[in-house]
Amino acid sequence: MKLYRKVVPYILLGSAAIFNHNSANAQNQTSAPDFNISQDLVAKASYKINEINNYAITQSRLIARAQNTRDMYIDNMLGAQKRLAPYLGKKGYKKAVSQELPGAPVGLHCVYGQYTQLMRALNESGDTLNVIPRGANSACLQFKSIMGKKYSKPEYGGAIHEGHVYETDSAYNAALAKYLATRGLSLDKPSPKLEEAKKAFAKNNFSAEHINPGSIWIVPRFRGAKNKFHAIMFLGRGRVENGNFIPDEKGRYMFAAHNSERLGDLFNSWDTSNVFSADIEKILTVEYGKELKRLESMSREKMIEYIIAGTPVKAADLMPLPRSELIRMVQAKYFGDDIKRAIAPQQQVAQIAMQQMHQDRV
């Protein structure tokens, strides 16, 4: 859960900054001010803080779920590559590919192979998402067109990049500085024109350091190719030992691919001047969030039906719960928590509330 530490502490840091600021002001006061804060205001503030914390926790769990599926996807790709590589250039290659990737257009299966491995990972996770739309799973140009159109929308927050990819941020910044210099601009002199130029450069350039492992890259099939492409998986930094990919933060950026299955050094193997990158982890995080919101917006009956499916819990156990608690149960079910254990304390609370209501009426 790598990004969990980036989400929650940020929220806490914001609260700490407010409290520190207020504490400093209090110390500068010659006498304690006479505050009269209403209980209603305190309750609203407490509710807002809880709401923010709950949102941060939910986001971290969505990211964790996306990373889990992404890791299964990477494992599927690496496993298939290892099984198929021994057949390369041999008579049994076509049969081996057909068995590994049923329905694949053998010899043109670079995109289809990645689509199949991702769908397998989603199935293993019990998901019904269709991340790569129909039509984008057969050829590189269609993949670029369809994925680019669907996932370039603002809510996907940088999941799609296209253009020249640099191996490091320093290489990207050096190229940016040259680009700015030709326009009489400098990073040392902030201005509206500078920001516009930086955005213009970012539209056609990006750094590999900001791409998550498991992203699908469409690269030129050979150096300088303009209309012939190949799909590869961006594995992140690592190395190859005995034919196996080993993640290593100090290693080189590596790739895996179908259609001439192999592992290798990405920047030493491919022309990176015209690359299309689809960040599967970022896309999954957003898609999981949309799916969870859909579940949370269902009717009480549908939510209860969803919660109890595949569990020993009965619908009657959930009927007394308010909608807010049903939503919490939906979240628990969605993230794979023990539903029976999560429901038990809430049942007790609901029963006590009902007993209190009955006593009040008497």
C-alpha cells in the first residue's frame, strides 16, 4: 500500500499545521480570550474531520486494490513470457501462443496478449470491469485512439501520456530548459507565459519516473517508425536474473512483451521519441472508485442483497441499520473485509437504539 502513507499523513499534517498556527497565536496573547464555541459548531467540525479522514482511507484502499490487480496483471505477463520464450523461432511457437492466448492473431498478438492478461487479473480479483474497451484489444493504432479518447478525461488525472519519454526527471528538465530558452523563457523567471510554455511542453513529453509499473506502452516497432508500432509492458526499474524479472529501484527500466516474447532494457531496446502510455494502475483506481459509488447509491434492498451475497449473514440482520451503516457495510464487502465481524457491533448499536425508542414510547 505504497501510496497510503502519502494520503493519510497529508491530511493529518494539514490538521497539525492549523493547530500549530492556533497554538502560536494563543502563546502571543497576553490573556486567554473568552471563547464561547457552540456545541453545534464543534459537532460540525468533528463531522467534517471524520468525513475527510474516511475519504482518505477509502482512497488509499482503492489505490491498494488497483495495485493488487496491477501486480496480478504483471505476474500474468511475466509468467506467459517465461512459458512462451522457449518456443520462439521454433515450430511449436504458433501452437504454444494459441494455447496461452486463445483466439490470438498469432504474430500480431502484442496488444491482444496484454488485454488477455489484464482480463485474467480482473477475473482473479472477481471484477467485471472492462478496462480495455472492445476494438482497442486488437491493434496498436486502435489501442492508442480508443484508450486515448476514453482516459484523457480530467477524472483520470494523467493516466495517458503521449510523446517523447525521458528516462529521468533530470533529462526531462534539461529538455524543458532548452525548449524554454528558444522562447526567451527561463525557469528562474516565473510568468504566465512560462506556465503556458511548460504545459505545452508537457503535452508531448513526459518522464518515466512518473509512470507506474504495469502501464501499457505503444512504441515504434523500429527506430523512426511513424505508423508501425508494438505494445510492451512497462515494468519499472529492475534487472533480469536467470530469465526472471527482479524489481530493483537501482536497476534499469525494463519491459515485457507478447509477440516475440522477451524481457529487456526498455530504453536500450526501443525508440522512445514517440510513445503512448496508458497507466493501468491509475485507470483502475478511478474505475474502482466509480464502481464503489454505484454500489453506495443503490436502494437499501439492493445494498443488503449485495452485502449478504456469499455470506452467512441474513437480510434481517441488516434491516435495523440506518443507510449510513449500510454504506459502511457495502464498503467493507467491496474491500474484502469480514462482513459478519463488521456487522456484529452495529447490530448491537441498532438493537439498543430500538430498545430505547420503545422505552421512550412507553
